[in-house]
Amino acid sequence: MSTSTYILTLQLNTEKYQEAELNKRFEKCRKIYNSCITELFKRYNHMRESKEYRKNCKSKDKDRNKIFNELNNKYGLTEYSLHHFVVPMYNYYNIDSKTAQAMASRSFNAFQKLMFHQADKINYIKYNELNSVEGKTNAQGIKYRDGIIQWNKLNMPVIIKNSDVYAQKAIQDRVKYCRIVRKEIKGKIKFYIQLVLEGIPPIKVTKDGELKGQIGLGSVGIDIGTRTIAISSKYDVKLLELAPSINNIDREIKLLQRKMDRSKRAMNPNKFNENGTIKIGNKDKWTFSNNYIKLKSERKELYRKQVEIRKQEHYKMIGELLMLGDKFYVETMNYKGLQSRSKKTTKNKDGKFNKKKRFGKSLANKAPSMFLTMLNNKLKWNNEKLYKIDTYKIKASQYNHFTGECNKKSLSERWNKFENYKIQRDLYSSFLIMNVKDNLKEIDRDKCFETFDNFKLLHDKEIIRIQNSDSKIISSMGI
């Protein structure tokens, strides 16, 4: 039975010769991964050419999945058979067996997505692009022992500050396995260790002695979009932008990419047509200037900052959310569908073709799915979970609790108009989600009538706050 798990990330105090050796081992692990992918392709194509496989694909028998599993075993498309395949490689590269097996498992999990049609293709890892290596246990291979990471005669001390009370408490839990991570920060390579620990993370304490991350009581409804989040509880009602600080970095990245594009075009005029498009079939080698390489490094650093800031802002918002209640409800969302381009070709009023782009950029920048995953993890540590309601049956964006009817609205309609007042659409949806029944398939109308007056007061207060705010208001809020 799997136990609760959390991760503690600490920096390694490495010397130059150790860093050089780690880089070599990362490259060896990359070759093992790519070799496993190549072998899996061979086995998979061999299986697909067989008569048994083709016959089973056309079959509608109940035992169809069972036959596929038997074929996978027969042709060696299993994780265990791949562990056996890497034995000669880890002996040749002088890599421990557990680390090599972990790379085999990693490649197998990636290839399974292709087999189950969850991915269109699988990529090989390019030179110097493998940035994490892990073991399977803390007994062999990459091990943590008394403040030191040991890996095949390499002994690297872990940096734990005396003021870091959280790390000192966490390190006392049992280490399941270790993961070494390589990061490029401001042009310098640094190595970190991620200790996968058993148990629940220690509770953080503020300088004043107050406990962080305390969870409240009551129901909280969340209506999350591609850029915004609407929150409703009996204590507070909020309409906020997800990770607002990301916008500035996104602008910097865009300007850098323009500079890179100009440099690339200036250095490779033979690779482009007169209209600016890339020549199809031109096999000349790309030439990049030193300035282009410098800009590429700057862009990589901005991407790293973007990831870190997004995580920080998500965790900060989650900390504030947890104080509002302990029962969190949210609609199920198909983020992959929202991310993909539209398949239909449509025209606007002027007869021009509409863009097929949808919400891919906002989802990549704001990461709403990642926010919900992080919230769910925090709730699990408090013996709770994120409850996902049935979107198709509840229809929070269409429902009116006064009449009990559902009325379709266009995306441009950002306000719900009632007889004496109007309510912001996203906030009203979060209010309805907050008042769902235990079956997660119906809205409790009686509960809506009981809590609406309090919601209305908090709603008006939040609208005034947004209107008086100095920050730019997102157009989807409709304020």
C-alpha cells in the first residue's frame, strides 16, 4: 500500500570535479533512456505487424484487452522486460542498476502514452537536455546518508541552513528515494537533491509563532477560468487573476523572441523566402551568431523565473484559500480541449476568417490545472480532497436558483441580471458551486436562498474593490 509522500528540495555543495562527473553520468543516463525508446519502437512495430494484433484490433470481443496484455508480454512491451534489457548497458556505462532501471521505467511510462493513444508522438532526449536522474530506493544507487548524498564513490554534502527549521524537521522522516536535479540559474549550473520523503510535510511557523497553512471550516466554491479564479464562501467572495506577476515576464520573453528572430533571419537569408516564410526542402545548416546564443540563454533564465514565480503565487493564493473552509468544490474542466486549436473554419461579420487559436497561451502562462493539483495536494495533507462536481448536470454558468431554470448565455455576457440587481457571472457560478448537494450532481436551492443575502453583500464589496484597484482589470471580468 502506498503511503503519503512529499518532496524536500535542497542544494548540493559540489566541487568542480564532482559537477564534471555528474554531467557525464547524466549523459550516460540520457543514452540509456534513448536506447530504451528505440528498443520499444522495435518491439511495438514487430507486434503491430503480427496477425494476432491486427485480428484483435478488428475484434469486438470482451476479452480484447486481455489479449492485448498477452501480446504485450509476448513481445516484451512490459516494464520488467525493459529492466532486463538495460542490464548490459549499466554494466558498460558503470551506472548502478537502480538508476538504470529508473530510466527504463521512465522511458516505458512515456512510451505507454503513445501505445494508449494519449500522445501523438514520443521524443528522444537531446544532448545536455536530461536534467534529472533518480533511483528506486534509498538503499542502493543514489542514497542519502547523514547529510551526504552518495552515488558510486561520489559524496556530496547537502546544504541545510541552521535557520531552516522546516528542512531540519522534514529530514527526520524516512527517505523513500532520491532525485538529483540539474538547473541553470543565471548562466551557472547548480545541482539540487530532491528527497522523496514518507509522511506529511511539517507545519511551517511564522516569525510571530503562528502556524501557516491552517485550514478553516465550511464550503468553498471555485469557478476557475483560463486566467481568473472566482471564489465564494460564507466569509469572503473574491474574483482574482491567477499569477498576475507572470504578465511582465511574458512581455520580456516576447521582446527577446523578436530579437532572436531578427538575428536568425540576418544570419540565414538563404533559409527564407521573400515573403518571410521558411523555405521547404532547404537542407543548409543553420548559422547562429554569438548574440543569438546569448539571447537564447537569457530567454531560458526568464522561463525559469516564470516557473518559480508562478509556483510562489499559486501557493500564496492557496494559503489564503485554505483559511476560508475545508470543503472545496470545483467544476471539471477539459484543459486539453481548451488548449487545442479550433477545428472549424469560421468568418466574422466583415467576411474575414477568424483565428483558430483558443486558450493555449493563457493556460500555459497561468496554469489553472496546476493550481488545482497543488490545492488538492494541500487538502490531502489535511485529510480532505478537492471535490469535482458534474459540470454537465449542474451547468453553473446557466442555472438561475430563483427560477430553477437553465438559460444559455454567450461568453460575452459577463453579468447575470435579476429583477432588482445584477451579479457578476463568474462569482455567481462559484456561489452555486458552493451550494451543491453531497451527490455533486445537483444544486441545493434551499441552501442557495439561505446564503444568498450574505453572498450579495460580499459580492458588492468585491466589485467595489476591483473597480478601485490600481491594477489592470482583465476584460473577461466584465468590470
